Amino acid sequence: MGETARHVGTVVHRWLQRIAEDELRGWDARRVASLLPQFTEELGRRGVPNGEVKRASEMVLRALTGTLADDRGRWILGKHPEARSELRMRVRSVAGVRTFVMDRVFRSSDGIRWVVDFKTSRHEGANIESFLDSERERYAAQLNVYAAALGQASRGLYFPLHSGWRAW
């Protein structure tokens, strides 16, 4: 399900951006469930095989409804000063020019700037905490570069399929 998982991630990111741009207004599980046919269509257009599209659509549904049901997910997507979704930034360094796209950047009510990356990685079975810890290690360098590009920021990884969170 490698290529399908990538497409699921793309669709989830697109809808999380939309929900964040709406500052959660009007978004609940019922509204997300009503979009299931649209998720199916989007995934089909992206090339998800017919035999996988139903399961993939249900993963999108689960990721979005889980995020809306989770206090941390709602906090990330909610209204914040300086909030941006899918922030594109070009950075010059001795290595050349690089372009980054940051899933969510905002300043929290306590004045802390955050850069949050959404990961639609799935984990089956026990020990979800170990999985989340290993994903934090795996993506730390990426988030550290984003934070530096912003002039420093707290970093967070949010896992919509697990309502999982790792911050540093």
C-alpha cells in the first residue's frame, strides 16, 4: 500500500489545510463523513487502484474525524495569530537555495511559534508510544531545519491516524 499511503497522505494534508483555513468553523464528524464520496473520487483521480480506494477513503475519513475529535488536533488547526498552512519558504544557505513546505505554522496564545508537520504514518499493534518516538527521531532533522528557517520555533509532529503528538 506504499503508493496508496502516499496518496492518502496528500488528501489528508489537503483537507487539514482546508479545515485550518476555516479555523474549524463548521467542521465536525458528520460533515467529514459526508465527504467520503469526494475522498474516493480524489484518490481515484490520483491513481489509487479500485481494489484499494475504499480502504484508502476510510483512512482519510478516520484521520480527519480523529483529528477533529482530538483536543491537540483541534488546537493545531484552530485559530492562532500568524497561522499559515502549507507555508512555502525559500531559504538560501551555503548549500544553495532550498524550498520548504511547512504543514502548519502558528504562534500559540502563550507567544510560542510552532511548526507542525502532519504524518499519516500508520502503526498496527501494540506499543504506539515507541512508534511515535521512533518517528520523532526519524523526522527530527526535517523539523529542525524548518524551525531554523523560521528563526527558531518549537517543533511538533502530529499523527492524524493515531491522534499522536511529539513536540520539542
